[in-house]
Amino acid sequence: MRTVLISALLAMAGSVCAQQNALDRYISEGLEKNIVLQQKSVSLEKALTAIQTAKSMYLPSVSFQGAYQTADGGRNIPLPIGDLLNGVYSTLNQLTNSQRFPKIENQTINFLPRNFYDVKVRTVVPIINTDIGYSKKISEQQAQLKEYEIDTYRRELIGNIKSAYFNYLTALQSVSIYRSALELAEEGKRVNEKLLENGKGLPAYVLRATSEIETIRAQVSAAEQQAANARLYFNSLLNRSAEEPIDTSFDINPALAQANAAMLSESDIRNREELRSLSKAVELNETAIKMNRSFNIPKLNGFLDLGSQSEDFHFNDKSRYYMAGLQLEIPIFAGNRNKQKIRQAELDLRFAELNREHYTQQIKLAADVALNNLRSAWQTYNSTLKQLEAAESYQRLIEKGYRAGTHTYIETVDARNQLTMARLSVVINTYRVLQAAATLERETAAAVIGSTSNSPTK
């Protein structure tokens, strides 16, 4: 009778010879269209852009700077040039019998510039600056954290898609089983009506058959509603229309074989992205400590100015100039703020290490529980197969005895109910095995989900 069950379970399965099965296609579609995943991808792009920004700090910066000033009044400097030179010039004119040396007026020089401009192109290049290197490294580590965050969500999304898909298949097959039970109940009512017409039946049996039919119809309706809800949730994960049809061509045999193989292995959490993320957080805090401890390393920049300055907007050989130099900064005292930053970074590092230890224990526990749940689900699945085989045999014997008059109609109803429940139990526990396997796959990061990007940070 197990062959009958396998046929029922595979009734909705399609050929997957050289193509992806439906579930694999839906996983690819979900990873491509999920809105949250797209948002996290944008965050990763921002982190990668921050790396490029940090790298650009090594390059020279060039800027155009201009200033214009004019003023009047204020302090003046008197220069008695005429008083000093006019006597000399007068004597020279007498000696040369000419007027070649005219009189000069005394001058007054104002401190404030009038109609003065200064424009220049300034180039600054860092020569010694350890903060730039640490900032670049921190940006790379933050980008890696974003990548691990995306990988974590991708793996979580894959698990949710698989679980939702198996729930939908379970609901559909439950509908099919209830409809099959409804056909048996309607056939039982028809037989009882014929027996009553021939004077061999009882009106109570007809009434009991009618009640059984209505009960099963209610179960069919509830199962159909459950299938509709499962379809809504599944389509929402894929960011599709709520009424979009779902391809049910899923080959269950390879999935059961993989679940059986996974059940025989030990839980291994070394590939979990969360652990990599926690380790990367520890590294990031270590880098922050190194950067804070380098506060006393001098910073040296070089600069070059090419410009022009003059009054009344003159521009000539005398107004043009260049200036080159070095700028050195040596920290001496900052109110112990740098030491406080180092202490804060050390505390952040300690917290990150404790956080990694705590979540490693939690993840290991979850993986062990998932493995135990899979083993339990597999045992239950095998038990339900035997129960179904017994229920099918019992139903045939009771049905045969009822037609021969050795069993009552109530016994046939009970036999059919047992058969229906056994079929449902097999379907439910079959997909529970697959869901438990999907959970174990998620907890141990067993599936290869691909790279989140082509960035150089991995």
C-alpha cells in the first residue's frame, strides 16, 4: 500500500531532468525580487563607495581660492620723502644747471589694502597620516559586515521560501485527500440509499452518511482556505501578485534522500555568516584601538600655491607668485581625550568578544536542536507510513465485511476516517521532514548561496 501513498505524493511532481525544479526557480526569483534584500544591497553599495572615498584620501587635493579686499581709513604711516630728498634734488639741479630732479611730495601709507585681490590654486598632499590607512581598513571591514548581513538574510529568505512552499504543497495535498474522502462518503451514502430502497438498509445509515458528507465538506473548505493563505504568504515572499499561480512540480524523492543524509551527519556551524560577522566586528574594534593609539604620531602635509595678488586687478609678472611648503602637526596635549577614546575602544572590543562567544553558543544550540528535530520528524514519518499501510488494509477489510453484512456502517465510517487521517498524517509528516531539513540547512549554513557582490572585500 505504500506504493499508493508514494503515487499520491508524487501526483503533483513534474519532471526535473535537466532543468531546475520549481522550488529552485522560486528561490532564485525570491533572491532577485525581494525588497528587503534590495535595500540591503543598496547599503552594501554605500559601504563599497565609502572604501573608494577612504582610498581617495591618499590623493592630492586641489582647490581654487580667491579673496578680494578694499578699505579706507584706519592707521597711516607718514613717509617724509620730500623733506628728505628735496634739498638734495635742489642742490643737484644747481650743480647740473638743470631741472632733472623735480620736487617730491611727502607720502602717507595706509595699513588697510584698497581694491586688493589674491587668487591661487592650492594643492595639498598628505605625506604622513596614519588615520587615512586606518580609516580605509575600517571602511573595508564595515563593507564586509554588510556583505555578511546580506548573506545572512539571503539564507534566511531561502529557508522561509522553502518552508512556505512546503506549507503550500501540504495544504494542496490535504485538500486532495479531503476531496477523496468526500467521494468515499458520497459513495457510502449512495450505497446506503440503494440498500434502503431494496429494504435492506436503515434510514439512520443514510442520515449518518449525510452528516459525514457535510463534515468532510467543511474540512475541504477549511483546507482550501489554508491553501489560499499559504499561496498569499508564498507570493509575498517573492514580491509577486497575491493571486499568482504557483508551480508545484517538485520532485520529493531527492529531497527526502538529502534529508536522510543530513540526518546522519553532525551539526557544523563553522559556515554561519553570523559567526563571520561577529568575528569581523571584533577585528573592526581592534583596528579602532590601533587607530586611537596612533594619535601621537605626527601628521605631515605638503602644499603648493600658484596664484596672483595685486591692487586694482593688475595681472603681470610682478603679481604672479608661487609658494611651497610643509605643514607639520604634533599632538602635545588634548585633555586626555585620546586616552579616553582608547579605553572606550577597548571596552567595545571586549563587548564584541563576549557577544561572539554568546551567539556562538546560541547558534550551536539551535543547530543541535534542528538536527534532533529532523531525526524526530524522520522517525515520525516512517511511523505514519506504517500507520497508513495498516489503515488501508483495515478499511478494505471493513468495507468488504460491510458489503457481506458482517460489519456495521459505523465501522466503515470509522475505517474511512482512520484512512483519511493516516493519509493526512503521511502528507504532513513528509513535508515536516523537508521543513526540518531546510531548518537544519539554515542553522548549519550548508547550502551554497553564492557571492553577494564582486567587491574586493571578500
